[in-house]
Amino acid sequence: MNAPHTLEVGLGDRSYPILIGPGLLDAGEAWRPRIHGRHALVVSNETVAPLYLQRVMTQLDGLHAQTLTLPDGESFKNLAHVERVFEALADMGASRDACVIALGGGVIGDLAGFAAACWMRGIDFLQMPTTLLAMVDSSVGGKTGVNLKAGKNLVGAFHQPCAVVADTDTLATLPDREYRAGLAEVVKYGALGDADFLTWLEAHVDALNARDDAIIAKAIARCCAHKAAIVARDETERGERALLNLGHTFGHALETECGYGTLLHGEAVAIGMCQAAALSARLGMADAADGERLAHLLQTLQLPVTPPAGVDSDALLAHMRLDKKNLGGRLRLVLWRGIGRAEIVADVAEADVHAVLDHRG
Ligand SMILES: NC(=O)c1ccc[n+]([C@@H]2O[C@H](COP(=O)([O-])OP(=O)(O)OC[C@H]3O[C@@H](n4cnc5c(N)ncnc54)[C@H](O)[C@@H]3O)[C@@H](O)[C@H]2O)c1
Ligand SMILES: O=C(O)C(=O)C[C@@H](O)[C@H](O)[C@H](O)COP(=O)(O)O
Ligand SMILES: [Zn+2]
């Protein structure tokens, strides 16, 4: 294996590496030293485990390592399945020096990471993302948690991994729709703070659509560099980190209202970013042309840019009222001044949001 591309999330004595490259699952020498105790629990799901779990277990030879395979899907990212992780940890006699390894997409990473944050008030965990979305976003930064019926990620903790190991070879088996959902979060980084990156994405649409390995690897590295820098400056979302939520207040409301797993997270974020752009234009913050450019890029990547027909705007607004960024009972949204210039806007009038939700262009 060639040396992986390596980045660091700089958090003092909790700093950790992000390793990106092909062949990493089989290169235990690159990541196993990050596991310090005797116990490891590898949490995966019914789709990913048959593909990759055995290879990870081979690298854990000599440790007391167990596996837990959960059902696959956003609808299982809930407290009942966190409890399954606790039960597995209890069964193996996991002590405070145990490590949870999350092998899968963002659902497994968020859920297993949250279990690790809670078990004995916090044990190590290591992220092994196998989706594009998890490689560019969810495995980095330590946001862990689960959904409630009332809303996405309403229960969770900030708990940083001890390493992120992104074996880009695993993307070969990722279904096309999931790959494209990951591209939505890739586009997000350009939209929120890196206009040059968005222009680069526009120039490489054909390569992205053809799933060109080299272009994807470059995109992953650039997204991770952005996320690592933001997290290092604002780990617990007191300010700037909220920009990573561009499109998410709208998107999470859609995911919740449509039923978890109906719209993929990335698809909902694609729609949500377009709605945030439309609201920004309505409020006079940005040119409508920037929103049209963003929507065009997302459409060329075969992502949805408008909500499914028949979703009730009042219900969406009700979900948005429960968003974690809100303050003092008032909506607080990530909007923008144009491509690459996202901003947090407090006190957004519900009538303006409603108007955007009602517009099904
Ligand atoms: N913590 C964060 O910062 C953060 C950031 C973004 C998203 N998220 C969360 O991440 C979740 C979405 O993550 P996701 O898009 O990875 O979805 P996911 O975890 O549901 O994975 C998508 C699908 O791909 C399958 N899969 C995964 N890897 C595969 C592979 N290599 N080959 C074949 N199939 C594979 C999975 O089994 C699943 O069916 C959402 O719950 C979202 O809220 C969290
Ligand atoms: O890491 C962050 O910060 C993000 O907001 C990344 C988002 O892409 C991700 O979907 C995250 O889970 C959303 O967090 P939430 O706090 O809105 O639940
Ligand atoms: Zn997201």
C-alpha cells in the first residue's frame, strides 16, 4: 500500500489523524496503534459486514475483538439500536479501555459513536467510513447521535474519534444513489465557504459522474481539510461550525416528515441548500443567480433540488422549530450571500420560510 493521504484534526491532546487512500482496511499497521485497550467491538450493518467486516477482524488479531451487525437504514438510527451496542459491550466485558470501531456509513458512525460516548461515560472509538458521505463529512468532527420520531439527531454528544480510516476502495461497492447523496455534502463545502472548489466541481462533473477515483480522492481530501479546520476552531458549534449545517434545517425537516430513509440525507441536503439559497434571495441577501448555479450543479450530479410533491409546509415548519440551532424560540438558519459565503442568520421570520416551503418550482 502507498502511504495514505493524511490530515489531522487539531484538538490538542485529542488530535487525531484522518487517513485516506486505497487498501487501508488491510493495512492495520497504519491504524491499529490508535487502539490502546484489549477490547474492540466492530459495529457494522447487514450490508457492509458481509463485504468488509472479516478483513477488519483479521487486522485485530490478538485483541479481544467482537462484532455487532445491525439492520441497515436510517430508520434504525435510534436509541433501541444504541442499546444493542451497550448489550454487546456488556456481553464482552468491555471496560473503559475498550474501543468501538464503526464500519459503515454515517448511520453506523453516528450510532456507534454515540454508544461509545455513553458507555462508562465515554470510551474510544474509531471511524471506518465506507460511504462517500461518511468519508467527506460524518466520520470527521465528533458529532454523534441518533434520531427521534420528532426529529433528526435530537439526542447525541460531541465525542471525537481516535482516528478516521477511509479506505477509498470500499466506494467500489457503493450504490449509485448513495454515491450521489455523498456528492451533495461535497458540494456543500463549496457552497458554504470555498467558491474555487465549487468551480472545480463544476469543471469535473463528468469525472464525478463517471466515479473517477483520482477526482473523488481529491474531493475527499479537500472536504476533510475544510471540516478538520472548522472543527479545530469550533469543536462544539458555538459559532462557525454551524455553517456545516447549510441546507440542513430544511433537509432534516424533509427527512423527518417524509419518513427516515425515504429521502437520503444527502438528497435532503441538496434540496435544503436550494431552499436556503431561495430564502437568502427572498431576504435580499444574495442574487437568485447564485442559487440557480448551485441547483444546476446539483442537477448535473443527478440530485434532487425541489421537495417531493405533497409534503405539507406546516408540518415542515413545525420540524424546523425543533432544530438545534434555534435560539429563544426563533428560527436561526444558515443562509448565504452567494456561492462560498454562508452566514448564520438569527430571527428569521416564519412567514418568509413558509413562502419558500410553499414554492415547489
Ligand atoms: N456526524 C456527522 O457529522 C454527520 C454528517 C453528515 C451526515 N450524518 C448522518 O449520516 C447519515 C447518512 O450517512 P450515509 O449517507 O453514509 O448513509 P448510510 O450510513 O445509511 O449508508 C448508505 C447505504 O450504503 C450502504 N453502504 C455503506 N457503505 C457501503 C459500501 N462500501 N458498499 C455498499 N454499500 C454500502 C449502507 O448499508 C446503506 O444502505 C445520516 O444519518 C446523517 O444524519 C452525520
Ligand atoms: O459536522 C457538522 O457540524 C455538521 O453539521 C455536518 C452535517 O453534514 C451533519 O449532517 C450533521 O449530522 C448535522 O448535525 P446536526 O447538529 O444538525 O444534527
Ligand atoms: Zn449532513
